[in-house]
Amino acid sequence: MAERINFGTGTPWEAVVGYSRAVRVGNIVHVAGTTASDEQGNVIGVGDAGAQTDYILRKIAHALEAVGASLQDVVRVRMFVTDIGQWEIIGRVHGSYFADIRPVSTMVEVSRLVDPQHLIEIEVEAIVGANT
């Protein structure tokens, strides 16, 4: 049976809601929907979808590294945005991280996210060793 590794950032809502930032089982890693909030709950990049996307992808990279993976291992990205009209700036930031990796990616517009200042939420799936 494969070992399960849970990674949490220690934010209070992880315990309240009952989730981990990332879970690795064997060589499969799932990273939870991630927003542009720091550990204290402050929203980063208010009003700037590009800045939020960049912050989120850096948080995701950190979570992947914490369980022995990297952005190179990402095979799927799901992006939930509150304004699909921002697709190009979000897409350009996404491309700056994934241009050579080329995971399958989905972007859909949603009516809102947990905090009204969140413009985007991203989740990823990775397979460790998929980049070889």
C-alpha cells in the first residue's frame, strides 16, 4: 500500500474545514483549490488577476515541493475565475510557469469565490516522474 503524505500550511481554516493543501499517495499529488490569501488571510493582489495568479502558482509550487514534487510533474490545472474577460492576463501568467510543461488546463468562470476579493482559484494534479 502506498504511503499517504498530507501537507498543510498551518492556516486555521485547514483544521476548521478539514483539508490539506496537498496530498501525495504514491507518485500522485493533488493540490487543493488555492487562492491568493496569505497565512494570515490577507488577500494578495487585490483587483489584479495576474498578480493573484502568480502568487497562487508560487504557493502551489511550494506545496508540491513539500511533498517531493515540482511544477514539472503537473499534468492537470483547473482555474476558476470570477471574470472570464481576464483570461488573457491569467493565461499569460500560467504560460510563464507552464510553457514547456504543457499540462492539460481548464479555465471556467464561476459566480464567486469564498472571498469577494479573490479573482481566481487554482488546483493542480501531478504525477511525480511524469516529466522524465
